[in-house]
Amino acid sequence: MLPIWSQQGPRVTSPTAAPPNPYQYRKTVYPWQQNITATIFWIGEKPGGRNTTSNHQSSWDGEWEKNYGGYDDPNPAARANYAPKAFRPGLNSFYVALPYNDCLNHRLHRPEASRVIPWFYRYSPSPGQSVCKGRWIQLYNGPKVCYAQWEDCGPWVTDDWRYVFKGQPPRSKNAGIDVSPAVRDYMGLKSGDRVHWRFVEFGSVPRGPWSWYGSNNPFVNPEADPDVAVIRKLRAYLEQKKIEELRRLQSPRSR
């Protein structure tokens, strides 16, 4: 909404600094993490064996299974089109987990988060608001290239920022990334296979089966792209600067 004009001109509060320009990041190239052991996990998975954590919730979504629409059955006979046959997923079926959570108890960020996450300051998040949830990942294995969204934390640990962001080997020797049944099926993976992965900006993600499902998916719901809010802030800032300059030019002092 434009400011209301009065006899004194528009009332404008100009920010001291411009918001980040998300357009400048769209061609950012992140480094590969190579030969990382992958394991398969799924929404609704119950604890069992070496897995001690239920996947009814994620680290960032207390109603993950409900929001997805149900149990992401990993049985190939119960799946079609990279999704369960029983329902259409409410979230992207191409998801992964990495062993880092940028938030603590949904209330604040980890002390190192602002320092190690490359895109942290682009979003100026509120305390406890994740800037990792929903980020896009590119995966490579042999002839297959796949894309997925980061939607949970693990395997095994949730504080391995040196691996996730700084290229060091995973602290866990068992696995460094969990992938969903959709990623498994598209890439022809099995637990224990090795993959290369890296972060990618959404603007570099081509369309594919990872663009088919989900309210958290910017292909389906453009508002899910966090850069949309940043672009709005930038446009509002530029509009304010234009109005401020117009006010300055109309001021008697400038004549």
C-alpha cells in the first residue's frame, strides 16, 4: 500500500540499508559432497532396529505425517508415480534428511547457524525459524540426477555443521544422508549406496517428478519459495526510496 499523501508530503520511513537482492544468488554454485552413504527413510516410519526415532514428526514439523497426508509406504507394490497409491501427497514426496538442525527447541538458532549457513542472512529469520527446511538438494548417482527438499534432520546426529556446510566427512560413519522412497525409486538406490549431493538454488532446479506434489513445493505453490518474501521486501524498499526521492525533489529547499 502506498503512503498517504498530506500537505507535508508522504510520510516515509527509509531503511538504513537495502534488503538482500535474491536475484544475485540465483546462479550460486555450491560444492559437491562426494561418496556419501545414503539410507532410506520415510514419513510415518516407526522406530525399529537401529532406528530409534519415529518419523511421524520431523525436526521442524510436529504434524509431518498428517500434513503429508498419511504413511509414505516404502513398499514398491504400494507406490505409483513416485508417491503412495493410497493418497496424493500434501507435501513433496522427494525429501531428504541431513544431520543438522539450525534451530534449538523451535525457539532460537544454534550459535553457529548465522556463521556457517551460506544463505542465513538473506532471510533475516525470526528466532527459531528454520532457514534449512525446504532447501533444495541435487543428488547424483551414476547416470541419475535427482532433486529433493531438505525436510528433516539426521541420520543419527543433528549438529554436524562441519560436514553439511564445510565439506568435512560425516561424523557418523554409518550414513550421511537419508533419502525418501521417491528419491530411492527415481535413482534406483538401496540403503548403503553412495551418492554425491549439493545444495542448489530453486531457480536452478529443472522440472521433474520432484515438481509434482506438495504445498511446500515452490513448483506447486510459489509462496513456498522463501525468496518470494525477500523480493517483496526489496520491492517495498525500492518503492520507499522512490517516494523519498520524489519528496526531496518537491521540497522547496531543492528548488
